[in-house]
Amino acid sequence: MGRRKRIAFFGNSLTSRYRRNLCRAFSIAAEEADADLVFFNSLGRIGIVNSVVGDYDTELLDYIDLDQFDGIIYDGEGYYEDGVSVKVEKKLRTARCAVVSISSHVDGFHNIDFDDAEGLRAMVEHFIDHHHFTKIAYMSGYFSHPDAQIRLSVFRSVMKNHGMPEDGAGVFEGDFWYNKGGEAADYFLSLPQRPEVIVCANDYMAMSLLNEFKKRGIRVPEDIAISGFDGTVEGQEFLPHLTSVTRERLDVARKAISLLVDLSENRNVCAHDLRVLPKPIFSQSCGCDPLDYQHVMDIISRMHEETRMSGIALFDSESAMLKLNKVDSVRALESAFAASAITFGEYRSYFMMVHTDANGCPAYDSDFTAPSGNFVPIIWIDKNREYTNSPHHFTGSSMFPVPDSDRPHIYYVMSLHCAEKIFGYAVVEMASKDIFNEYHNVLLLNVATTLHTLQKNNHIHKLVRKLEDLSIRDGLTGMLNRRGFDDSSRSLLSNMREKTSVCAMVIDMDGLKQINDAYGHYEGDRAIRALADSITACCDSGEIAGRAGGDEFYIFAPYYSETHLSRFLLRLRELVDAFNRNNSVGYNMDYSCGAYITETDCYGRIEDFLKISDSMMYAQKQSKPGRENQEPKT
């Protein structure tokens, strides 16, 4: 058996009721063809009254390697935002495999076109030939929309061919949505002759118009008949059921996938573009189908159950938001997500991948710089244990775990982003052929917000640590400053419960003034750093070292013996001598040291120990020939 075909589907707002059935149809067709199917879904415009578009909704496109696919399906009709469809099409034109557009004609792609003209022609002729209507009005979509232009042109053509005015009883410009129903109702009812039927360019406008007629006491179909277009699920559940024209989605799906499989295997195809004939649904809103009360009761019961379940999902989504808000680390995210991922439908597996930068730093870390094209998983839920041998790093050419099971897989991929940043992507495989519901989108946005909060908190914590570090660190040498040394050494002393041997040392550089005078303060600072580095390198037995100021250094060590001290002083002398051998500037660095070993407990005072050490250091310095041994080299 050869490798299973993998087909990509690029679409937008796939959880909308209009496109859910499209996803189901393609899932059925993919399984029939024994092919894997990957839906790349973007959110698109979110909200109705206060709508917004995510800035990073389509950024994932930049990281998808199309070479991993044997064919691509493009549903361009769903990309409503300006420039988005252009961006997607530009990306798809780079694919080396075939691309089939299923909802809009795109030059250079294979196209499956809906014969909208034939569907609208059949609908208008139905009213003329079957119902014998002569006063026929039309509610169009936006006149500038390509679909609206085709459908209006066909309406006028049919009316003219039957010897009627091209605009019939009247034409109203709608919006392909629910917002113009009131204006349309007022317009049609104000016409000199009331229409017998109003043909609407899609179902949503038809339902909106029908609701407005109900408010005005106009009966449908008794007073005015209404028809829609597109055959939506909402239209068929609406009361009265809409007379409409359905786009045969399963037929489209089978033709698209079959075409891609044939092209991937270099088989001859009959035509570059295929055409799908629509199917008229003559139903209750035109009087062709009598009202079936049992059917109505079934619909009402089903919608009541859907409403009840939606209410439960809403409460669970609120709970999920609170759980995610309590997450204080990425490690805790997976369990919080698994407990919350109960609202969007049953799923087989769920994976969430985040960007890493060139240093392997993940996108939720405040040190993250820029995406490298690599991803790491932060959520890995495999309910059926089908992905045991999957890798731990992913790229644009291997975005999905490799399953062990020998069956077609249907994945949905969505960008993981919030208003300010894209973190990566999520991959979900549902248990049925249906797509997840909108609550998945809510959950995904909340996860992205949680990651962004963790990133900000991480950044704040690092800033706080940095500020704390600056308050206890010496800027020149990086050692503890006097405050840092005092705090650390006192903390060690306070934890001593029994008397033990400790050591305090004071080290002072010899001849710093001569170095500064002869070679400048830059070289003096270099000498201080060199001595500081040497002291730090010797602190490997629990010693705490700090720069007290100028050229003086303090050291405190608990549990210390003469053996420890001898080893420390020997290593320090070796390191300083090594610096002098390699120093080409012209001076020898030297130092004086006083070291005091005593026994103490938690009541000991570091100030007393340092005072004795300082006296010992000063005595050593005074005993040196000429008091200062820091002379320029000859």
C-alpha cells in the first residue's frame, strides 16, 4: 500500500452553521477516498455589533510548508476581510501540488463552480410556471458583490424572457445578512402593487424579511410567498421552511477530492474546471409543502435541546476561563486545558505547538526573540494512544504528529494568538465527522491570553530579579556589593545552630593609585576586575565574596578549616601570577590579604570578624618593602 494522500483545506469561519455542513461533507469524502484531510481554519471577523478582526489570524500561513500536501482545497468565499483572500491565494500559488477552488473562480486554480445562474433561473421559473405569479419582486445582496451581480442578472433575464418588466415588481438592495429585513419589508409593502412573491438572493435575507412580515401581520405564503438561496440548515429549520436552492456540498466535496487524487497521480482529467448543478427545494414558504406539525415539533424539540446544551457549554466556558486564569506556569496548562476542553465536542486528540526562536526559547518566554520556523508541543492529549512515536519538535513541513493507526485522519488547525501576539497553532482531531463548535474558538483565545499573561508575568519577575540583583551586585565586577555581601553572610550566620569554624578574609589590591596615575582609570578598572575574577574563581568551597568598595574585597566562608584557607590562598596567588605573566600593559598586580578563622554560632557578628581580618591585612601590607609592591614593570 502506498502512502496515504494528504489534502489541505484552507477556509475561514468554518464553525459557522453555513460551513459546518461543508466540513462534514469533505470529511465524508476524504474518508471515502482513504485520504488524510487537514483543515486550516481562521476565525475571521469576530462579533456582530462590536466586530473585530484578529491582527494575527492569518500569520500562521507564513510557516506552513505546502510541499507536505498532495492537493489543496480553497474555500475563498469565507474570507470577508480586505486583503485576506489575496494573501491566502498568493500563498497557495506557491504550491507545487494542484489547488481546487470550490466557492469562487480563481484564475490559475482548478475550479468547481456552482451554477448559481441555473439555480436562480429554476426558482423564478417555478413561480411563473407553477404558481403563475406575475408580480415578482427581488431582494438582492450588495450590488457590488459578484454573486449578487450574477443572480440579479439572471432574475432580470428570466423576467424579460417571459415578457415581464426586468425588475419585476421591484428590486431592493440587501446585505446578504439579517440587517436589512425591516427596510426591505417597508419597501415591498409600499409598492403600488403588492408582490405575490419575493425572491431573495440568499436564505439569511429571506429569513430576516419573513420575520419582519410576521411583525407586520403579513402571512407567508398566504399573503406573500418568499424564497431564499443556498439551502442553509437554518433555512430548513426555520418556520415556515424556506423554499431555496441548495448547493450540493457532498457532491462538491467528492468531486474536489477525486480531482486532486487524480491530479496527484498524473491521471488525465476531463476539464480544468467542473460545474455543480444546484438542487431546488420547494418548501413551505412558497406553499408547495404543507406544514407537518409532527416535523415542526421535532425541530422545536431539537432546537430546545441545542439551546439547553448551549447554556451548559456557556457555563462550562466560564468555568474554563477561571481555571485558565489560575494557571501560573506552562507546565500546569495541559491539565487545566484537559479539564476545560469539554465544551466544543468530543475529540480524539489535541495538540498545541508554540514557536521557538533560534536559541530554542519558546514564544511564551519573555526572552523569545523571533520565530525560527520550529515548534514545540505544550499540550499533548492523545486519548486513544495513537501517537506514541511522535517527535518532540515540529516544523512547517512536519506540523502534525505521526499516528500509529492505519486509518484516515481529519485534523483542524488554527492559529494560537491573542490581540498582541501569535504563539503557534493548535491541532484537533474530532471523534465524529463534524467540526467543533464555537466554544473551541473561545477556549483557544483564552489559552492564548493565558500564555500572554504568563509571558508578561515572566517578564515582570525577571525585571524584579534584575532590579534586586542590581541592588546587591557590583556594577564593575559582577560580585556582590557591600549590601549583598552583608545580607548573604548574615543569613549564613543566622542559620548556624551549633558552633562551627568560619573564616573571614579581607583582600586589598596593592598599588591601584600608581596604576591609575601611570596607565589611566580604565586600566585601573581592568586590574580590579582581574582580581575580582581571580577571587571568584577560588570560591568553590562555600565561600561568599563581595567587593566592599574601591579595591577592597570581603570573603566569608562557613565550615572552614586551615586546609581550605591554604588551598584558597594558593590558588589565588597562582591566578594573579598568571595574569601578570600575560599582562602586556606594563605593571604587576598584587594584593594584601588578612584571614581570620574562628568558631561561632548564630550569635556571631560578621563585622567583628572582618575587623580582625582587616587589621591582619593592613599588617601584611605594612610589612611589604616600600609598603607598596605595585610598581611598573621594568
